[in-house]
Amino acid sequence: MSTPISELLDAETVQSIADEVWPTLVGDGEAFVPLPVAPPAEAVSAWVDIRGPWNGSVVLTCAPATAAALTESVLMTRPPTVVDDEDVKDALGELANVLGGNIKSVLPGESRLGLPQIGSAPPTGSLDDVCRVAGQWRGQFLTITVQGAAVAPHAERIEEKPL
Amino acid sequence: MRALVIDDSRAMRRIVGSILTDLGFEVREAGDGRQALDALEAGGKEGWVPDLCCIDWNMPVMDGLQFVSAARANPGYRQVTLMMVTTESETGQIVKALAAGAHEYLIKPFTADAMRDKLAMLGLLPEGVAL
Amino acid sequence: MTLTATSFDWVRQLVHRESAIVLQPGKEYLVEARLLPMAQQRGLAGVSELVEAVRTRPDPASTRRIVEALTTNETSWFRDGDPFMALTGTVLPQLLAARGPNERLNIWSAASSSGQEPYTIAMLLSDAMPDAPNRVSITATDLSREMVERTRAGRFSQLEINRGLPAPMLVRHFTRAGNGWEISPTLRKMVHASECNLAVPFPRMGPFDVVYLRNVLIYFDLATKQAILQRVRQIMRPDGWLFLGAAETTLGVDDNWERVVVGRGSAYRPRKGN
């Protein structure tokens, strides 16, 4: 499908999905707030791929410390219990999964969701096929990005070109 | 009442498991459809048969839909209520799951009350559960 | 945070009394967030001021709005089960036998809120009777204009449709609308939503074969309850059926009803010879 994500989905819809996901998955009273904050030095991303008439990914990005805090909240752990990398991969992945599934249901046609993935760099997407909601959770940087699958190799090269 | 929670996410297994435990269920877990079938078989041998399976869709090795088909193909599991608990929520997917033999479908994100409502509807809430 | 402990406690008790929903300690932020718009609308400084105002001079409309604000997303389909199972199991066969083949069946959902109740009824009847869209008319009323508009729209969020709606009915009667779901046009046409304040004389309505007056009488004092029940009886068919909330009864309120056991619940019918 050549229709870009910006014509299929808007920031308001992504926000309304986050408004349902945060209180139920992250915890009562928790919220993703669409007010941007400065990005951190280091970031971690969790994402799910969508395959169907539209191909792309739903990516959650935040600082590693935020990821750990999110995990603690999702798993409802209390000190002295500490969350490990496996827990973070799991909780962040599930968050991306639930966001992804709900975003996918807004898209036309039959699509399938991939298994969650996590990494220090988000996957490369198509430059002009992006819906990004820059925001915060508990005052910390967090973005939700819906991006089309990278199509042409030359698009990637342009992105890597130093300024 | 006994439940088998089938989800590749440990976080989700913990969340669903804790809701079910609060509702009086004895809970066991499995990380994918294959593990779930093995758990059913092993459980059957010791007389542990779940009343309810909560099943995620997207899992490695064997996904939830495949598990539902396999479970329904086995007459020994006829009494087990199969409920999808998943973020997959296109109409066509819900139809597909029900057609494969799932009895109910709970969409993520869900609240503990929503789980409770579904179980009450299915007649699976143990008697005397406090409001 | 403007909410005092006393205010939170009063709200907590109100919500539990009127809806059985429990607000745990720690949910003060929720009360704050949900009631702030209402406080601001009245030109009050904060939620505690609103609560004080309503607590010292309670009125049904305000207490209802407070409960509604805190129970959004909590309304379930087929609430309590029995009064809806009774519709297809007991009531419908008797009505069809008693009415002519071309007579419309009129049903009133008298506190329809965001629409779950009237559409539950629409789904059940549509599944039970192929000609339901032509034969059944469901009047849905609510005190709140906002709720009436929600019912008219027939749109529900993901969280709302998770509450007690059987999945086969979801796929049969709803289509996806953005991240939410919308009731089918056929069923939407069966429901006619309008504003109605039960505490004053009703607009021209009815006569109704079945009335659902569930979990709303609790907001009124005894005299008003009696007046409402009398007005309801006047616009009901003599062989009609009244369903109240699970914990409600006409006993001790209005003698003009006969309680009938239906399934595991009850219904009330106009007492004969009045």
C-alpha cells in the first residue's frame, strides 16, 4: 500500500490509544503526556513490525533508566526487588506489543503483528512515512513512533549522511 | 478453579496470573502454544485439568490460534474454556479465533474488572468472590 | 492536590453505594482528575469545594454526575445478566403471544447512560427475532445531554467493549471505528435516544411493554421514587414488565406492583385491579 501512515493514522489516535494503555498496563494514574522533553544521551527502543497492506513498525523509545522504571511499574515490583535486562526486554516489549496491536487495528485490511524486539537503536524506517508523538512519562523522555518500512537503500544512505 | 496462562511475555503472565489468583484460581503458566500443550498433557496425567486457558496470540514456536485448534481437536479438553487474551483485535482476527474454537476474546489493554466480567459471563467465577 | 481526605471518603462511599465500584485509597488523583471539570464548570476553586457543595446540599443530578464521572469505562454490557436473559427467555415469548403480529414492541431504557443498556437490548432482540428492526422500538433516555449524544453515536472504546460483551456479539453487531467500535446501523436505528428527567412529569412516551429502570431510583428520596414509579406505571401496558437494579425493589416503596420471579432475578408487573 503506498498510502503513508500520516494519512491512515494521526497523533490524536495514537494518544488516545496511549491513554488506554498506560493506566491499564503501566499502572493506575500513569500517563503518557504528549509534551516533548529533551532527548537523553542514550536511548533504548522496543518495537513490533506490522505486515499487511501497510508495512512498518511501532516503536517506543526512551532512556535506559526510564525503561527500567517502566518495567518496575508494569511488573509492580517494589524495592529491594530490582528488575534485570530480561525483565526490561519483556515489559518494554509487551508495551510495544499492546501499542502496536491497537495502532494496527486502526489500519485498513488484514495485518499481522511481529514479535516484540528491543535494541539500543530504533529500526530504520522510511523517511517520509512517519507519525511520531514526542512526549514524556513521569517527566522523562518517551516517544511513540509509527514508521513505514524502509523501502529503497538510497533512502537509508541519505539518513546516515553526516550533517 | 484452575487456569493455564499462555503468553510469551513474563510480564503478561504475571499480570493475568495475579488477577486470576485474586479471583480464586489456581494458576499455571506456559510460554507458547507448544509448552501449553505439553503442560496440558503432563497436567492431565496428575489429574490437573484447567477450567480456563488464557491465550495470547503472537508467540514463538506455536501461536495462540494454532494452540486453540490443537486443543479443540482433542476431545479430552472439551471442558476447557479457551479465552484469547491478546492485542490482536481486527474484526477478522476475532472471527478467526472464534471459528477455530475459542470461546471468548479479551482485548489488551484490559482491566481486572473486564477479566472478571468475562469470567462471570462464562460462569467461571468461583462462588463467594468478594466485590 | 485540592482534595481533602474527608471529601475523598465521601465520594468513595457515594460511588460504592450507587455503583458497587470500590475506589481504593491511592485513587485520590482519579477523583481529582475526573471531577475537576465539573468543579470548574461551577466556578468552584477545586474538587473539595465541589464535594462540600454537593454533600451539604445533595441533589440527584449532581450526585449522579459525580458517580458517572468516576465510573466511565466501568459500565458493562448485560449488567447483572438476568434482566436481559429474562427478556428473551421469558418476556418476549409472552409478549409475542399477547400482541398482534404487526404490533410494535416498545421498550424503554430509562437511565441509558452511554448506551450499553439499550444496545444490549437491541442485540438480544435482533438475535432472537429476524424482524426485530421492524417490530421493536427502543426508547433510550437519560438526564444528561452528553450521555444521550453518546447513545445516539453508538461508539464505544476498546476498554468499554471489553466489559461483559460476548465476543460473538461484538463481531456480529459492531464494526471497527478508529481504535473503537461502532454499533451496526441496523441496531442504531432501533434505538431512539432523548433527554428525560425522571423526577418531573415525563414527555409524551409509550405505552411501553418493557421498562428498564435500573440503578437510578437510588438517587432519589422516597417521595420522588414513588412519584417516578407511578409515572412509569401510567405509561406501561397493563401486562408490561419492569426491571429494576439487582439490589432494588418496589417493596416498601410502591404497592401497585407485583413481584415476579424470572430466572434468578425478579421483574415487576403492574398489579391487576388498579
